[in-house]
Amino acid sequence: MPSFSKKDLEKYTWGIGLEHEMHVFHIPKENQKENIEDIIVFDSESCVERLLENNGKGKFILSDSDYEFLRNIPFELSGRVCNKQVVLERIPIKMPELITWQPFCSLKKDRNMVNMVKGLDYARERFMKLLMKDQLAKKLTQKYGKLGQHPFGMSRNIKYSQTIKNNQYVFSKDKRTSKDKVHTDYNGSYHVTLTLPFTEKTSELQFLKMHQNFANQLQWLEPLILAGFFTGDEYGPGSIKERANGSYRVMIVGWGNIGGSDIRLFNKGLGRYAKTPTYWREKFKLYESDKLKPCLKPSPKAKSEGALTTLSTDFRTFGDDPITNERVSGAPMKKPNGIEFRIFDHFHGKHLQTLLLFLVLVAENSRKHQTKRYVYQNKTWIDTVQKIMKEGYSAQLSKTYIKDLEEQLHIKMKPKSYQASTIFEEVFQILFKKNIQGLYTQLLLGLHHAPSTSQLLKTKMSGFSSINYEAWNFALLLKLNRHPQDHKRFQELLTSMESFDYIIFSELELCIGKYLGKSWKKDTVKFAHFFQELGLLHEKQNHSYMVKKENVVILKKLIKKNTNKLLNDYFYSISSSNKEILFNNKQTMKKNTKKNK
């Protein structure tokens, strides 16, 4: 590890700010017999209002600290409206926004990325516990399930009720299906603000240029981050429509905009809305992307920032108001204010530390190497964004993009495959090995006084799998529960696999088309990955798979009635820091099968 003296490190100041807004949901009960088909959003804002109003009047008394904590939580609507036109209908229940404190850090303050994530986790847990002091919340959770986060960034199967009678929700009905009406929304977002380490001797120009270079490298990597941390359209599996498999929120709603900020304008200031065209969106259409048309013109707020559209930026700058001494959004970049990275979909909080580790490794990389080209009109980069937005984590990337990454990041890659999620994992590993001992990583991750943290972070990184990949698996299982015919056909597909000792990719594709339908054939790669993780297939070579027939039989029994067991064990269980593979050995499978008989 490079030698950094304490005296030298104490000269640096840096900044970290984390924001997480999210819907609060009732997590389905593990023993639920009915098919898990939807998820109920909980009105946490109304609950907080009751807690503050009833404090000391009933069976509970909030401490002064808890009272102030709840009183200062902001709540925001989801959905999207541009120029008075609805892009995504808002659910009339607001999301709480949790924000870290004391953004500016130094060696003496012992504030770093690791303990800030822990602080955000604590705030989230504290919030959930305080909600349970409300009597109505207790009764609703007893009936509908405990409160928690949705594991992914969007859902098309959200239920909400504005009427509660006898401690039960009253849901409106869908006239077409006679079932409870479900709604589409994104489930929250993350904003990450970073000020790179600087000293009193760092000039304004140096401060500006180091943040521009950092942001430039991040923009080159945004397609891969899309494959790693974003959620596609929940109706994607088997859809006859060409839906967004990269990020529904970015593509269709326009909150978060890949390459939406020309970083060369940091010196002039960038606010919430884009001042430059988003070239990758030109002539690129997916199902429902036309809904974003109202955002292509600047709203009054966007005009006030000098923006061309109401599409958002991916980076925002701040300045200080000399009168109020408050930070001003969109002001020219000045010390000590860094950049806000604001594209991220919601995902479960257990993955946040992995994302932030990646960002810090890129920051250290930008300290060492200057990136000279920009992505905005780069054809290879645009093609890569569009391909991943359309196909998700399984998109096959071009060798040209890989060469561009090697050149712009000063790395050397030996790809095992050109699948987007595989390339992301390889870049992550390379940057970790190259930069984990660097100056920025020492400071931002707190490694200067806790060197063992680097090994813990490596373990967390190695246990991480693409959120985009997991979101597709989740959407598949949910669809099988919602559509009995698809569930039946999926069982028939599994039965057909029992006749194979080995199956090649083209045979799997034919089976999927035969039993599930032609629209499912495009998802064959994703099915192959899903079946491998479940232990049904074991890849040998050249897309040839050995079929583990005993595992196929066990899976058929496990999901005989519904996919609840898989949904709960894979996605709704939040007791462990990393998702455990359900089918890791025969004993585990047999145990799970017995429970579901």
C-alpha cells in the first residue's frame, strides 16, 4: 500500500452526500398462500403526521430526537409531469427522502463513504421502527405484511388505497379483470454528491478540471452502470412490445438522463435540466418512449436555468449564495462544492456500498489519468447505450466500445465474453486491483485508519450480481404468478427439459418458443442465465449445457402452485447482505421442496 503520512492526509477536505427517496411497501408475507401478484404501497407521510400529532397523547412518547427526525423528513411525489402534460401518472402517496448529514469530511472528522452508508441504513431502519409506533400502521402490517423497500426500481403492479375501513385497505377494482387495480410507478431514486479531495493550495481551475475529468470517465462507463444497477420494464419478459430492458425510469420517465450534462459547462453551471441535446435519444424509440415528448421542450423551470429541454441532467453543480450562505443549484462550480450524480434508479439499500465503491475507484482512476474524448456524439457510445437500454444486462457489446474504454480509462481488458454485465464486472475488478490503494480511495473509503475495510469491500463486490439481471428474474416470476396460462406453459417447458441430458442454445430457444410462445424466444439468453443460477443447467462450452434433471424435477414441485417461495427467498428476504442462491445443493433443494408440499 502506498505510504501516505497522517500529516499529508490531514491537509485534505472532501465531500459526500447521499439521498435516497423511496416508496414504503408492505412486503408479502412468507406464509402467504395466495399468489404474490402485486405490492401495496404504504402511506408513510400520513403515518408520520399521526405520530407527530398524537405524540404524548396515547401509548407512546417520542424522544425529542425522534420527533425532530420525523419532522424534518421531506416527502416527494413520484410520477412525472412535463409542461402540464402527464408522462407517468403519479401515485397520490408521497415518498420519504432520507438524507445524510455533515457532507464535508476530513481525517479528523472521520467521515467517509463507508460510515455514511451505515448512517443512511440506520436512518432507514430508524424510520421504519418509528412508523410502527402508530397503532394503525401496526394493524395494517399485521394484515398486509411488514414495511420495507421494493427490491427494484419500478413496478407495474402497485396497489394503493386512500380509504381505510376497519383497519383494512379499500382498493378500487379493474373493470376489465375484476381484480384490484394496479398502477405503474418508479419506486424511488438515489442521488450521490461527491467533492473530490482538495487542499487549500488546490486552485479553482484545478478543482474544476479534476471534477470534469471524473465526470467524463463516469459518462464513458454509464452504459455499463446501466447494466449493473438499473431496472427494466417489469412487463419485459415475454412481451410482444419492444420495451426498455435497461432502465424504465430513465428511458420512459426521463428522470435520470444518461449523458445529459455537457461537463465542459461545469464552469458556467448545470442545474436539474439539460442545456445540451441528448443525442442518444434521437430516432431511438422503445415502447411508450413517446410519452416523454412533453419533456423535449423546456418547462418554465427549465427555461429559468437556460435549459433546452425538461430532460434531466446526469450531473449538477452548486455554488454558494454570498448573502444566505446556502448552496445554489446550477451555479458555476466553485470550491468546495463538487458534483451531484443524479441518474440512479432505486434499488435495495444493501447494494449501495457496492455502487459507491465503484464510483470511488473511478474517482481515483480520474486522479491518475486524463480522459480526452467525450461521449455525447460518439457513435459507438450511443450504440452501446441504445443496445443496453433495449436488451438490458445481456446485450452483446462491440469490440470498439471495449477499445474506447481501454483508451479512455487507461486499462487493459481480456473479456471472457462481450455481455454487458460481464464487461461491467471485469472493469470493476480491474479498477479495484488498480486503484484500491490510491489516495482518493484511502480518504473517501476511510482506508487510512481501517485498512481491513478494503478486503470487506472486495468481498461485497465479488458477491454482487447485476441488479438489472435480478430485476428480470423477479419480473419473470411475478408474471408466472399473475398469468396462470404462462405458469402452466412454464411447467411444460421444464418437463420438456427432462428429456435432455445436454441441450444447446438453439434447442433451448426452440423449446421456449414452442411452450411459451414466439415472443419469449428473444429472452432465451436470460432464461439460460436464470436456469444456471437455479442449478438446472451447467454450461460446458460453446453454449452447450448439461441438464441437471433432478433439479428440474425439484423446481417443478417447488413452483407447482405458484412462485411465492422463489420470490420471497430471492427478493423479499432482506435479512442477509447478499442474495443467497436457493438451489446450491441437493439437501437445500429437498428441504425447500418439503416445505412447499
